Amino acid sequence: MNAVDLASTFAIPFVLIIGGGLMWKKTPKKNYLFGWRTSIAMKSEDNFKFANKYGGRAMFVLGIGELTATFVFILIDIYSK
């Protein structure tokens, strides 16, 4: 597995971890450009903040899980040869 393969394999988990962490810890103010913009979340500032914190935490946890699984599968691939 070369460097490009490794970088592309780890890119998605890192994006989920970084993006989720930012949404979770630094919740943006209600806007129409970025953030968790569902119809219910856009009804009030409180709903928007709750949706972004909950969604950010979920993305962060899923990113950690995906990073762990990716690391395990790469180790399996390396040691199975």
C-alpha cells in the first residue's frame, strides 16, 4: 500500500473527526450556508444549536469508529501477506 492509498483511506475519518469536532464544540450561529440545516433545526436558534451539537458529536464518534476500523483492516492486510 503506497502513500496515496494510505492518505485517501484515512481522509474520510479525519474529515469526520475534524468537522464533527468543530460542529460539536464551536456551534455556528443559525445561517443558511453551513451547519445542520433541517427544517426543524431552522425554526429556532435553540433547535439549530441542539441539532449541530448532536450531529457534530455523532460525526465525531463515527469518525473515531471509522478510523479504528480502517486501522484494523490495514493491519490485517499488512500481516495477511
